[in-house]
Amino acid sequence: MSRSLPRIIPWQGDTPQACHPFFYPYETEKISWPETAGGHSEVVVVGAGLSGLTAAYFLRHRDLMVLEAGEQVGGVCQSGNYRGVPYPAGSAYFYYPWEASWQEWHRELGLELDEALIAPPMSALFHEGRWHPNCFSEAGIRSLPVPRAGVDGLLKLAEDLINLENVWDLGIDTLPLPELDQVSLAHYLEVERGLPREVTMLLAPYCRSCLGAGPEAISAWAGLFFLMSEFSSGTRAVAFPEGNARLAQALSQALPNPPRCRHTLVGLRPRGEGVDLLVWNGAAPGFYRWEAGAVILAVGKFLARRLLTPDWGWRWEDFQLFRYSSYVVAALCGQITLEAPGYENWITKAAEISDFILAPRVPGKGPRVMVAFAPQPYPQGRKPLLQAQAEYQGRNLLAALEDHFPGIAAEVEEVRLYRFGHAQVLPYPGFLTFLRGRFPRKQGRIILAHSDLEGLPCIEAAIVQGQKAARRALAVLDQR
Ligand SMILES: Cc1cc2nc3c(=O)[nH]c(=O)nc-3n(C[C@H](O)[C@H](O)[C@H](O)COP(=O)(O)OP(=O)(O)OC[C@H]3O[C@@H](n4cnc5c(N)ncnc54)[C@H](O)[C@@H]3O)c2cc1C
């Protein structure tokens, strides 16, 4: 009996439709501003990703409005549900905060971190048909299929990184170990530490998925900073069934007024002691003008550069130094019987897929969802996402998984595709040095946020940026 092919549900994810007509190319210049303002807020936050929502949370006692171009809040923290099974459709997990104040902040938001701790092993590596569970632990490293020198070198690297944990933190304005930002991770591992090429190859899926490009294209600083948490035996990670969308929802619900979804900022101009915003309301199609005492732009710099003309004080050349990878996430829904040892399962030698997560199977309990991550490296990644047929993309991903796990395609009933066009900022060699040294976060009453200002694609970077932006906004509003 022939089995019918799974349904491919095309593109969810970000909403290029909301922005492209206005910004690509520069259509905003042709739009006329309404004379009468629709209203006024002390502060407007643009973008309801984690950075914008965090900024809004810390400004929730002020007169505040949040604009979001997408249909829902969360940015790349999205979720889905297949016949009662929730799953992350983008950002999935985060590290258990070791600082008491961060733990308290999560509690304040009603997030029970201890209940969502990931059971070990956190990571497993699938290489040439064989699983290597707990691949970042000491025992896991000893089992890796690399020459002896590679195992010894990797163990030494892990030990060195663990010793650096106390001095190497996120959010500080100086760059510890700046020399590590001048070379690629591949160069550092192979030339400076003499590790065999096989080690770099094993780390490639991790780098593509977490940092937006392979070890040749990301800075050693960024790669090692991420790996430090993986190697540390004290690290614990947290994952809610619907991923980091839980955090976005909690932040959004803590605001006095819900963010205005499908409201896209398309223009900004100075106005006396404040700022004028031109907003496209996609829900009741039309433009309106809004007045604000200060504006937090919690959107990627690929977009901010189109809103901030040189008279705001930012330099176009600086914006061009921000590079982004793209991403496809595929939720494979059905009667999946595959078992995988880790929460995050890395696959080597698979160009289409880097890793997947799969909730444990509950005996006799209906369908499961396997979330497969398919990063699209800079710079080729974005165009195919706009041009390629979802059907083609879905079948390709399924075929790639079938190559590694024969039989899986027949168990899938539905493939849901999510795309993120400018998903993650790319920390290429030299970028973090540029960011820390030169790029201004605030000019007048415009304050920038977004994880890309930290130079690293992770939720902690978004949260840190949101906190900093809120502090800057309060200083502007209270003229401190
Ligand atoms: C597929 C994927 C998986 C990931 N997994 C993890 C993970 O497991 N753990 C982790 O720590 N990190 C992960 N990350 C990275 C992390 O989730 C992100 O770095 C972080 O969530 C980004 O938050 P942000 O607020 O900076 O940006 P975004 O999420 O990009 O938010 C920006 C928001 O601004 C809105 N916007 C844009 N233009 C306008 C406009 N003109 N007007 C109004 N609104 C606008 C957008 O619609 C969007 O909602 C992942 C990233 C991706 C892409």
C-alpha cells in the first residue's frame, strides 16, 4: 500500500511582508505623514522580540507603547502546537541563570525554571551513523571519533575555558581577551592550539546553528564564549515545551497594555523635544503618526539603518558592518519513533540540517514533534528563503533526515516550515571589537536595543540589551 506524502505547511516565522514593501527599496521616502497625531506616549518600544519586551518590562510603570510588525510577540522566539503537543518553532532553550538576581527576575515573571531543567545529557553528536552522547563532557570528549591529539587538545581547551568562566561575562563594555576576536575559531583551534582538522569539523554544526556560520567564519572569541557553557560541568539548561516563546509571553503579559501587533514602524523624524513615528497599521490598513518622548528601536540594524538617516548621527558605513545569517526551522509532526540520546542532537556532515530536538516519547500517547534546525549561513542564506518554494525546501529537509535516520519520512504526517530572514547577527572576526569600541547605542532621544548590539545571538544578549536600553530611556526621560 502506498503511503501519502506528508503535508508541507509553508512559511510561518518572521513577516517579511510587513516590512519589505516599505523598506526594500526605500519606499518610505514616498509616504506622506498625517498632520494630526494619533496619540502620544512617553516612550515607544519598537519590536516585541526579547530585547524589546525586556526593555518594555523595565519601563512598564511609565507611559509606554510597544509596536510589533509581526502577528504575535516573541520575534525569533515562536512556538507551535500539533494536536496538543507544544514545540519551539524558533529559539528553544537557555542556560539556568547562575546569578541570584536573574533567578529572581524569572520568578517574578512566574517562570518555574527548576521544573523546566533539561535532563542530561544536554547534547549528543550523531557522526557517521553512531551516537556520541554527552559530547561536550569529559567522558563524551574521550569518546569522540578524532585522533588522540584531538581528544587531549579538546580536554585541555575545555579546562582552560572553565577556568575563564569567572572573568568572561556578557554585557560588559570591554572585551576580555581581545586577541581572540581577531582570528577565526578554525584558525585558533588548528593553528594556535594545534588541534587536528577533525575537531573543527565536529564543531561545525554547532557553530552554524548557534552562531550563524561555520568555524572558519566566526571569531574565536564568539565560538569559545559559547563553548565555555557547553564544556562547564556546572551548566544547567532550561527548556519549556514551547521553548523561549514562554519567556516572551510572560514578559508581554506583565505589561499594562498588550503590544500592538501588526503595527510596523516605517518612519522616524525629530520633533522639538521628542520624536515623531510613522506607523503602518496592518490590521486596519492605513498609516498613523504617533508622538513620543523617547524611542527604543529593538529591531535588527539591517532595519534600523533604513529608519535612521545620517542626520540622526549614525553612520551608514557602521550599519553595514552588521551581517546576518538566515534560518529555517522545520517541525516534523507525526508518529515519530526515533530515539535520540540528547536534548540537542547535532548531526555532522549534513549540509541541510545542523541539529534537532525531540521530546521524549510517552508510551501510547499520540504524536510527537521533531524540531529540525536548518541554518542558512551568511551571505547566501536569505535569497533562497524568499525565492525557493516551501514544498521544495520541505521535501529536501525530509530527504536529508531520511538519509541519516531511515524510515523517519514515512512517520511524518505534516512538515511545518518557519523561516527567519535575518535570524542571527554574525560574530565574524573583528566585529565584537568594532561594536565595543565604536558603535553608539543612543543619539538624542533614539535608543538602540536588540541582541545584535551584544554581537552574539542568544537570549541572554537580547535580555541584557533590553535592560540597558530601559536604563538609557529612563535617563533620557528624566534628563539624568
Ligand atoms: C531559529 C533560532 C533558534 C534560536 N535558538 C536559541 C536558543 O535555543 N537559545 C538562545 O539563547 N538563543 C537562541 N536563538 C537566538 C535568540 O533567540 C535571539 O538572539 C533573540 O531571541 C533575539 O531577540 P531580539 O529581541 O534581539 O530580536 P528579534 O527576536 O529579532 O526581535 C525583533 C522584533 O522586531 C520586530 N520588528 C522588526 N521590524 C519592525 C518594525 N519596523 N516595526 C515594528 N516591529 C518590528 C520583529 O518582527 C521582531 O519581533 C535562536 C535564534 C534563532 C533564529
